[in-house]
Amino acid sequence: MASIQNVPDGLEARIRAARILVVDDNEDQLDLMEVMLRRYGYTQVDLSADPASVAVAYAAKPYDLILLDMEMPVMNGIDVMRQLKKELHGAFLPVIVLTAHDGTEVRLEALKEGARDYISKPFVAAEFAHRIRNHLEVRMLYSEREQQNEILEQKVAERTEELKETQAEILRRLAKAGEFRDNDTGNHVTRVSHSCRALARAAGVDAHLTELIYMASPLHDIGKIGVPDHILLKKGRLSDEEMVIMRQHVDYGVEMLGNHPAPVLQVACSIAQHHHEKWDGSGYPHSLVGDAIPIEARIVAIADVFDALTSERPYKVAWTVEKSIGLLKENAGSHFDPNLVRLFVDILPEIEAIRERFRDPLDMPAQSRVTV
């Protein structure tokens, strides 16, 4: 019996259990090879006298090795390999062709079409056994590497997701720290970020930018940290001079977030700078019009205003959802992107579920100024 030296633990058993398909139109030859393979310890050996069924058989039961006769009627070995390629999709499969031809032309053509080796008939039993075992060892080690790569990729994906969520949580906490100055200890920024993600998805924003908007949107008002307390905490309407100072929170936000190359900070800076722009150009700081306003800022403008309106504050009662939606509709095309308002209304059940999930604690007062 053929043996393999220095194989890793467990590899020997996997080689013995390898799935082998023998394809030959000669029934006697099939019987002979089955006897030989089982004598060498292989336990899963299938036989086929129909070359046209090989591709279908592989699709139903992927094999670890195929022994393929070259000279068969209707379909020869070359035809079988060409058909089999369509099922492999780049996977590694050892195909050993069996040929009685002495010339090199057939063997070279077989190798060109994907055969990994060839055995000349009549073959020597020991050579037959060693070639099969060598290819199966490579096949098993290749499969093991593929499995390890899949496990590694899964771990990397999980770790990446953890890091992304950690980064998002840090940004949310930073945003909350900024809002503590005007006593907003509720879940406003959390609801806004989730609502922004829902609206971005509804608008067909690509998945990567959607996640960046989700992570960056809590920082839309981070520049309020730079606004003096006597203005930020003033109860009642601001004077024109005070409003000028209040609006400087946009510049403070841009300065704080800076021009860092990290994509999430780039999007956060864009949101901080542009979420007070208005669709008709009457907003600030640059009086941008329509689509000139970055999509991330247009999305945040709607989510932020809606959540502020529907939230209870010490200086006001919460508006109803219907009244708040009415305000968005009334200002669609002037303050807000009209298409985004329409989409926001369409996903209102999802928005309300977000509001319920991240509802402010009843025993925790909240306060926020809607700066328009």
C-alpha cells in the first residue's frame, strides 16, 4: 500500500476520505480502478461511464479528484474538461487524465485545458497510487488553507465591525459632550444618526457613504462648544447680534473637525458646515442652492429638525408627528430638499420605530435649541 511521509496530523484521514470520481467508458477499466483505489484505502469512490454527466455530477457533489479517460466516444476527455471548467468557477480540482497515447500532443492539450497530471496506460500500480496520493495531499492542504482564509476573513470582518461601532460610539459620545452645555442629555443625536441612515438608504446613497453619514451626523452641532453660555443658554429669542454669534458654531465645527483625511471626519466636517444651508439658497454660511448642498447635509437637516420638533423640551411641548411632518412638507422646496422630504414621509414608520427605540428617559430632562 502506498504511503505518505511526514503528513500533518489528520491529513492522512482526510486523504483516505477524499471524494474520487473515475470516468471511463470501459466498464472493465472502471472495475479495475475501483478495486485498486479501495485497496489503497480510499472509501469514497464513484464511477461513471458517461462523460457527459461529469459536470452535473461535480455540481451536485464536488469531488476532490477526478480520474478521466481521454479516449471516449461522444465526448472525449478534453471536451469533459472544457465543460467542467464552467462549474469550477476558479476552484482548485486535480484532474488526472488516463491515456494510451505515446505522443505528447494529446497530453499537452490536456494539460493546457486544466489537467494537473497524466498517467499512461498501461500504468504501473505503484506510480498510479503515488500520483493520486500526491495530488490529494495538495488538494487537502489547499482546502485547509482556503478554510483558514475564510476563518481569518470572518474574524477580520468581525473586528472591523467592532472597530467601526466603537468609532461610531466615540463620535456619539463626543457629540453628547458638546450638547451637555445646553442641557441636552437625551438621545437626540442617537435618533438623528439612525434616522439619517434610514433616509440615506431610502435615497439610494451608496452603502459606504450611508454608514459614514450614520457615524458622522451626531457631530452636526459640535461647534456649539465654542458659543458663549449667555447666548447658547439664553431662554427666548436671540437678537440679531446674538444670532450672528450663534451661527458661528458652524465655523467652530469646521475648525474643530479640521481637514483630516479620515473619511468619517471629512463627512462630519461637511455636515457641520452645511446642515444649515437651505434648498432655495436662503441658508448659511454660503447660501448654497439645491444639489450644491452636499447630500449628507440635506439628510441631516431633515432628521435634525424633525427630531427636535417631536421632542419635549423645557421651553416647549413636543409637536405631534403629523404637525412636524406638515412643517417639513410646507418647507419642502424652500428649506428642505423636496425629494428627501417625500422619502422621509415614505419611511415614517421606520423613523417612528427609531424614536420609540431611543426614547428619552422620562426622568431625564432635555433641552435643545433648533438653530435655523
